[in-house]
Amino acid sequence: MVYFNATVLAIIEGLTEFLPVSSTGHMILFENFFPIAGSGPSFRNAYIELVQLPAILAVVLYFWRKIWPFAQPRERRHATLWMWVYIGAAFLPAAVLGVLFKETIEQKLFHDVPIALALLIGGVLLIVVERRRHTERYATVGDIPFTIAVGIGFFQCLAFLPGTSRSAATIIGALLLGTSRAAAAEFSFFLAIPTMFAVAAATLHEYGLVFSTLEWSLLALGSAVSFATAYAAVAVLMHFIQGNVFTWFGVYRIVLGGIVLIVHFALRA
């Protein structure tokens, strides 16, 4: 069962990492039903955070020709390099706030009720943003100027609240700041690359590499499953947003958040 649980959680991670539904919130909620066996809570936390890294590698592979400057035609290399300068600037707000507040947030907010409330609020915001009249000033990632990129980076900081969703925060922020849906999704994916590499590095620094043979095998299995499902999820989402909107993700968040609150208070009654 321990390998089954690890596989289920990795599938959930891969499917939800880049959808605006909160992968961390899903992992924390579903880990109650599919617990990870290991040396204790420290391995549980390490597993939840480390299986995010293969999901990021899936994005790197999927968008390789767009994000690697030397895979571009010569005339596009300069623009791609500048895109990464902008992404680096957008990453900095979350990097600074993460160092300052990560531990406090994990202690205070990694619980069912805060996650459910964040799911509900984020769902409502997704629906509201999609219903408003949307003016697209930036059709592609390459059109996004420096100030808008940094603004999206500040929106990403909202994702420190579990249940908010890093992709939801950045996509909502990008849409409000005038990007197209496709540009919002792609910029969110690209911004995830340095962000999640930093999370993985911080996790390895905190927990080290001192895992048992069982724990290493669980991490290997979870990494492979997370990579495969994340790649599929990104491909589906990029196809989906060509002719659809993010409203259904908002509805899903509201339903899930409501169910979590009902179950939580029913068990306490």
C-alpha cells in the first residue's frame, strides 16, 4: 500500500501542479487518505515538496524550444535571454518572502480550514476575472514588459497560502494585468521553473539526503509518475485554453473547498 499511496499522491501532484487548483492543497488534503510511510513527518513534507521537481522538469521538456535560447533561431535568442531576465525579476519577490515567512506559514496555515477557504476565494476570483471585460494588451510571453512581469511575480507571493495555487495566483495576476490567456499560462509555467527549483533546493538543504532505502524508492517512484502526469497535464491545458476559459477551474475549487469545510465541521460536531 505504501507504493500505491506514493503513486496516487504523485499523480495528484503531476495533474494539479500547473492547473489553477493548488497542488500543495490537494497533496495535504489527500495525504490524510493516502499517508506516506517513512521516518516521520519530515519525510512526508520532503516527499510532498520534492515530487514537485520532476513536474517542473516536464515543463522544461515540453517548452524546451521556447525557453532555451540556443534552441531558437539566431534572431530570437536575444529576446529569449531577456525573457529570462524578466522571469528572474518576477521570481525575486517570492524568493525574499519565502525566506522570511515560509516556516511561519507552514505552522499556522497547513490545515484543512485555511486550505478550504483559499480554494473557495481563489475559485470565486477565477470566475470574476473571467467574467470581466478582458483587454488583451500582451498576446504572447515575449510581449510582456518588465514592469508587468514583476507585477505577476508579486501575485505569485499569494501562493504561500496553501490552497491558493501558485498557477492560479500568477494566471489571475497576468490576466488582470492585460495578458492573453495563453500568455498568462505560459508565463506561469516559465516562472514555476526557478521557483520550484528553489523550493526543491531549500527542501534538500532542510532535510538533507539522509533517506532510508524505502524512502528513496518512494521518491524515485513518485518522481517518475509526477513527471509523466505533469507533462500530460501541461499538454492538455495548453490545448484547452485555446478555446476555453478558466471558469470551470473556479467552479471545481468552490465545490472542493465546500466539501472540505462540510467534512471538517461534520467530524467536529
